[in-house]
Amino acid sequence: MVEQIRYASGATDMLSQAQAQCSAEQRRIIDDLGVRMKKICGSEWEGAAEKAYLVAQKRCNTEIEAGAIAEQRSSVVTQQCGEDMIAADVRCSSLFV
């Protein structure tokens, strides 16, 4: 029985792209929420309501950025593992020539 190793490229790149799109969408939603809240609150938006929103917005953006950084690190490690696996396969293939 012959076993084959399949190499699928692009999955890491697709994940990174999806993460970036989700991060941008999350930021847009948070910004849109602020606009809607301002319309709803009217003159009461000034002060505590606005301050609370800005604190929450900053916290959300920090978490979004942390997720993007973690995903980027994961992508680098995954890419390196793939390259190491291909290199090992090439080295081992010479044993069967």
C-alpha cells in the first residue's frame, strides 16, 4: 500500500484574508452602532453615553487587533510547518532513488 502526502496551499492565506475581512466588518458594525446610538440619544449623547461608547469601542478594537495578531502568528507557524514538511519529504525521497 502506497501512502501519499497531499500538500494543500492557500488555506492559510484564505484564513488570513477572512480574518481581515471579519475585522473590518466588526469595526464597521461598531462604528455604525455609534452613529445609530447618537441618533437615538440625541442631545443626551453628549457626556456619559458618548464616553461609555468610546470606551467600549476602544476595547472592541483592541480585541479585534489582538485576534488579528494571533491569527497572523498562527499563519506564520503554519506556513513554516508546511515548508518544513515539504523539505523533509524531499530529503526522504532521495532515500528511495
